[in-house]
Amino acid sequence: MKRYLAPIFSILFLLLYLVSNYRNQTPKSDFDFDLLGSTPVLLNGRIQPMDSVARNSLLAINGKRNAKYEDGTRHRAIEWLAELMLDGRKAETRPVFRIYDDGLRSILPTKQQKEDDEDERSPIAALLLGKGSSQFYYSFAEIMPLYERLRMDAIAASEFDAKERNRYQTAVIELVNGLGVFHALRNSVHHGELDSFREELEILQTTLPAGIEALNKQQAGETFDEEALAKMISFARIYQNFEKQGHFFTHPTLQADGELDWKKAGALLGEISADGTPSPTTLAYASIVDAYRQGDTEKFNASVAELHQALRDVSPQTFGKSAAERTFNYLEPFYIAMVGYVMVLLLAIVSWIRWPEALSRAAFATAALSLLIHTAGIGYRIYIIGYAPVINLYSSAIFVGWGAVVLALILERLHRNGIGNVVASLVGFSTLLVAHHLGDDGDTLEMMRAVLDSNFWLSTHVITITIGYSATFLAGAIALVFVLMGLFTARITPDMEKSVKGMVYGIICFSMLFSFVGTVLGGIWADQSWGRFWGWDPKENGAILIVLWNAVILHSRWGGFIKTRGLMAMAIFGNIVTSWSWMGTNMLGIGLHSYGFMSAAFYYLVGFVASQLVFIGLAMLPTQMWKSNIKA
Amino acid sequence: MKPLLKLLSSMELAIGTLVLSMVLIFFGTLDQQNLGIHGATEKYFYSFFVYSEIPSLGLKIPYMPGGYLLGFVLLANLCTTAFIRFKFSAAKFGIWMLHLGVILLLIGEFVSSVFQEEASMTIDEGSSKDYTESFRLAELALIDTTDPEIDTVYAIPDAMLKREQQVTIDGLPFSLSIDDYMANSIVQRRAHSNAAANKLANRGIGLNNVAIEIPKTGKTDERNIPATLVTIYTNATGGQRSEVLGTWLVREFMAPQSFTYEDREYTLTVRREREYTPYEITLLDFSHDRYLGTNIPKNFSSQVLISDKRTGLEQEFLIYMNNPLRYDDLTFYQQGFMNDDKTSILQVVRNPGRSLPYISCTILTLGLLYQFGYGLMRYNAKRKKAAA
């Protein structure tokens, strides 16, 4: 029993963290924002819960998944979205636009760093986290007076290629886009011209028929009610903008062919002029708006339930996979997995100092649980998109990490030397961190472009090649851990040297197999879709580089040109080759694969390459300088 | 073993070539930003040496082995290794297959690089085409338009234009001399230019304009616009002396230029090299769906009808993403669209070496599986032995 104590504790700890994190997602409020967040709407071509709209929009303009208001309180994305779309005037003063560019900030009203920012943090926290950052956050109301100027600058900046823009230009385009999204969200449910949405609907039901009658009479040349016509025209003006501006689609209708067609909230004008009354969906949305503005929580919660019933009455299809997506949002499986991988690293390191047996057992168990959560996250994504796990750079990062952790844990089972645990946590954590930053632009569950339409060869190509990346990184990570341990500790015994050498060699063979087969499958897909097996596209060239490098390592090994340190150094260079192939080629922004262009990441890539070169240098240090007794 | 064979089949040579290939591919990929994919491929991968040009001295200095050279060295290395060094055994069978696969792969890519032809076919909804237009090659077309019913076309292909030679065509009373051919050009007003006198036309549009050669581009969003200076002179027949009719400047996208000789009307134009197919393709319908509320294309497809002139057969096909149409020796892919979704652009490819990569990759994959499987089995046996 005693030997299981440490693993049980660590697993329980991670599970408790998972549960408390899930619970924390619910905003503290009497309004049932959980229920509102699970309302399905259509955005980016797919049905998603309002919660996702809130998270992704806030992430795009604020850079965070929570909003901090002017009074210092923190709010969940859905709370912010609810205020914005139901009572837009209040939302105007929330400082949610993050602006880092100094040039852009210099033309905006100067902001003093707030006093309470510093109060909030202890001196140590301030040292670690910086002294607060309220001066970087602006509200819509603060920015709007300058809108015309910003818009002109953004138009001028968009004349340039994304790569040629300077910092100010990039920032101003980003800001203007953010303002656009903000404005569109605000006009997604109600236009806000009148205080009560329900009353407006009542008025419309009498105004519209009267106005139409007057219009018909006018056209027939008869005498008509001028006031009724003027009233209708003023509504028509409001609605003309309202119908266009909404950010997402709120009103589903079931068509004859069983497919859903979605309309924006402004479509209610059509409903009234066609049927005389608004649809149940419109009525429910109107009640939600009124209840929110009056602060009537009971009515609000009842109205959201009504809305869900109305949507379900149109068709149960309208809910699509939005429930699963909301659970996925609340679980944050990749975040939890990251926490898990950090725990693994800590356990593994401590295990070298105290309680080796119990703690490495705990490390392995925690790694396995983290992998399970990681897998669940990928499973959710596959279910929600309905495609293979890798659809963009973000998902490839998640998958690369997953593949590497699976392989590392298999190695740990085979060799039981603790190295598998360490590299699992290293690669798992760092790839998820990369993914986290790649996902900063917003929706990562985008729809597939026709070019990349699901196809057997494409799906298998992407998965195999990504596993190839995983394996090369894994070999590099093992080599890295070996070099550090060998140089600075005396832990590497001759037996261990032999087994780590075997691990690296085996993983390189595996990587060779997968990257080669993956490249070939890509060639077959290219031949099927583009008419050429090989087109010297940057991404294809990147893939072949990995294959060539693995071939070079294996031949050097077989020819006896390299021994332990040489193999490790070459395996670490594999990290450079793979990072170029995976990320670097996308930065060129040319060719068929340039779907994931990035610019800021370039500097991180350069930093990564430099760090790997340092490790290669360390690996090449003569054996006398190593603390462990390395043979060659 | 002879020293040369020993060197050719050495592991050192293999490793060296592989490393040099990596360097070549890396720099070739980087240069794609400047030259475009096609331009960089020609310069780095489909060449024996990569040259650095010093325009002021007119010198071309090779500084890196090109793709062909590395490919052939690797091929020689593989062949000598596979057929001279290896002794057949169960342990080596996978490796032997691997090397055979790589040999075929290299040959396949070489065949593609030499023989693969790419063209396009642009069809409007409701209309038909029976020719493809080359991506990169141009032709000079001389069209006899005297008969209002039938045009007779005499086309001079890219290769002959490049040689800047004299062309005599059977059935025509005159010959053409290609005085100058520019693979890519811009046009200037003659008044604003100081072009040499021998580069000037004395008929048609060239009276006021002059074309100036500029470097070829390989970028996907740019296009070469070829131009040629052509002099036409009558053939000397039975005592009649040859007589010059004039020199024309003809450039792609220029309005066709006409002249009359012996009561027949002729038109000159430069256009994409055409290849006529013995069948006609009619675009019945092009459809393009987007995801609701976005501009992300969901699907595009062309419904086409093929009418074969040889057999009289008519067949309907649907061409869409990842689902090309293979007919005769050509393959038609959905490439793009324009004109408000009323016109479909099909990419047309002919590649006689198409099946080679499939064969070589099958051999390679089986070889890899065999070899690593064999290695894994041996490793497991060792572990069991050690454990026992």
C-alpha cells in the first residue's frame, strides 16, 4: 500500500485541480450566465456556444480570457459579452482593449498607472509579475473620439503586406479590427436605440402593417397616413444597419431539405411583415434584453430557458455540438495537462534527491493522467470539428506534444530510468505552451478550406508527418536531458549510457519511418489534388529535410563515424531541423502550405535555434569535462 | 576493389551528398521568397550548379552543386552500393529494398523535371474548349483570316522563338525572321525610350511603342509577358527577288495586328502556347459554396461534358477539389475560378513519370518497415536474453 501512496496523492491533486478549475468557470452572479453561454449561435460557418464567441472575441481584443474592469474586478468572458450585447452603453467604459504599441498609445489619452494595481500585489508578486498593467487597457469610449484617424491609418497600413508593416501599422490594424468586432457584437442581439426591446416589438407589430398600407396607398396615388409611413421609415433606417452589423447569426430556420439556415437578429423585421408576429426566438431574445437591463435575474433566467426551448422547437439540430464545446471550454483540458506536466517534472527532479522509487512512480502516474486529459482534449476537438486532429498550426502543436508524450511514456515503461518521465513533461509542456500562444488569435476550431478538404491521403499525411515531428523532438529532448545530466551530475552510469543511446537510436529510426511515410502520403495527396507528386513547396522541402537529417544520423551511426556524444549532438540538431520544417517554413508565407503565417514567432524560433546550438556545443565537450563517466 | 568504385560506393560520399542536399534545399527554400517557387526550383534543384551572377562583369560563378549534380552523385553511390557492395542476407534485405526505392525515386523526380508539362484550360459556363494553354511557354500565331468562316493558324512555338531563327512555313508565300525574343517584357512609348535602332519596328503598334526585356519572374502572383520583334519577307521564287514586308512588335495582350499580302488577310499575335486535344470540353456548370457568413470556400466544382471527336462519345464528369478528371494522357484539376463564379480554371498536367513515385515509395515503405521491424525483433530478443 505504501508504495502507491505518492502516486495516489499526486493523481488526486491533479484531479482536484481539474474539478476546481471547472467550477471556477461559472461567473459569480445571480444571472444564469452558464445557461446563456450555452446558447447556440452561428459564427465562422459553424454552430458554437455563445461562451466560445465570448472567449475568442475577448482573447482577440484583450489578449486574455478574462476581463478586468475599471474598478479592478475580474469578469468571465461571457459576463462581458452579455453586458456588451444586451446593454451596450455600459460596456463602452470597460477597459478591454489592450494596446501595447507606444506609438498608438501616444495618440490616445494618457493613462496613469493605477494606484490599486500596486496595492493588490505584494512586493514579491510585483517583482515576479510586474507592477500591474492597467495603463495598457483602454475602453471603447476612450478610443472612439479618435476613430476616424485610426481608421484612415489602418486603411493606409493595409496597403502593405503583413510582413512589411511597422509596429504601429500592425497595432492600428489590430485595434480597428477589434473595434469592428466590438461594435458588431454590440449589435448582434439588439440595436440599442430603444430602451425596451419587448415594447419595440409591440410597436412594430402595429407600425409595420400601417406603414406598409400607407406606402401602398402612396404608390397608388391615394391619400395616405403620412405619420405611419414616416414611423415605418425611421424603423427601416435603424434596421437597415442593424441587419448588416451583427457579428453572429442568432435565428435558425429549418429548411425543406432538412438543413438549417441562419439569419441575424435584424431578420425580425421580415418575420413581422410576413407573419404579423415575431418568432418565439425573437420574443425570448427581447425578454432577455429587457430583463438584463432591468436587473431582473429571475426573469432573465426564465427567458434564457425560453430561448433554448424556442431553438429546440425549431430543430434539435440547432444545438449541434455546442454543448460539447461548452464543456470543452470549461474543462480547459490543455491547460490542465500543462499543469500536470509541470508536476511530473517537479516529481521527477525531486525523485533524484529523495524517495526515488515512490516519486518516479508518482511522476509516471501523473504523466499518464496528464496524457489522458490531453487525449480527451484532442478527442473533444475531433468531435466538435468532425475532422482529423490536425487542421492548423495550433492543433499540430497539440498533436506533436501528444505523440511525443505517448512515445516517451512507452520508453519509460521499457527502460524505467526516469528519463522518459522527464522528457514527457518537457516536450508535453513546451508544445502546449507553443500551442497556447498560437491560439492567441481567437477561434482555433476554424472550418476547413476547400483546398484542404478532408481526404484520406491528406488526413493520414498530416497525422503521420506530425508524429514524425513528435519523434524527432523526442529524440532531441532525450539527448538534451542526457547531455545536461551527464555534464553536470554523475548520474549517468555506463549501463544508463547504453540504454539512453538505444532509446535515441530507436526513436530516430521511428522518426525516419514516420517522417518518410508522411512525406510520401503528402506526395500522393499532392498528386491527387494538384497534379504533381513533388512541387518543391517550402513545407515539402522542410519535410524532406527531416528525412534527410535522420538518414544522415543513421548512416553516420552505421558507418561508425559517431559515438554517444556525436549521436546526442546530432539528435539535438534534429530539433533545429524540425522546428524549421514545422514553424520556419510557414514564416516564409509562400506556397500552398502558407496557411499559418506568423511574424512575431520568428524571434522565438531564432532563440530556440540558438539555445539548441549551445546544447550541441555542450554535447561536444571532451569526456574529461563530463561529471558522469561517459565512454565516448 | 578499384579505388574509384570504392570512393563511389563509400558511406562518406553518401553522408556528404545528403548533407549538401540539406544545405541546397534550405537555401533554395529561402530564395523562394525572392524568385518564387518555380524560379528557385529551376535555379537550385533542376540544375547542375547554382550560379551567382555578377552582371557588371557578365560572369556566372558556380558556388554550390545543384540538385541534378547531387542527385546523380547519390544515384551513382546508391547503384554501386546496391549492386556491388551488398551481399544478400535476411538482415540486409530491407536495406537493399530501401536503396532500390531511393534509386527509383531519384529517377522518377528526374523524369518529372524533364517531361512534366503543365497547362491550364479556362472555360466560361456554357462554352467549350478543345485546347489547353501552357503556363510558361508562349507562341507566335500567324492567322490567315481571309475566309470569314475558317481561320488558318500557323503557330511558331516557344522553342523556335527562343532560337531567334528564320522560319519558313509550307503553304505561306512569305517567311518570318524572329529578330528578337523577350521572355518577359515591359512596354514604353517610343518617344520616351532610347532603344537601339535595330530593336525598332516599322509597322503597327511598334511605330509608337517599344518593348524592353526584363528578367523572368517565377513568382506565383506575377506573370511573364513575352514579346517578339518579327520581320516578314516574301519568298524568292523564280526570278522574283525577296522583298521585306515590314517589322512588327508583337507582345502578349497586345491587340492583334493585321496586314494584307496577295489579297489575303493575316493577323499576328503572341499568346500562350496551345495544344489541341482530340476532344472538346464544355463547362455545364461551375459551383462555389462558402461557409455561411464567411468567405471561406467550402467547395468548388466544375460539371463538364467531354465530346470525343474520334469516337463521337459524350460523357459527363464532375471535377472538384481532390477529385481530378483523368482523360487520355492528361489530368484536369480544379484550380480556380473568376468572372463572378461564371468561369472555371482547370489545371492540366501531363506527366509520363507519374507512376514512378508510387512504385518507388511502395518499395521504400516496405523496406523501412522490414528493416525496422527486423531491428526491433532482434532488440527484443536481446532484451529477453538479458532478462533471463
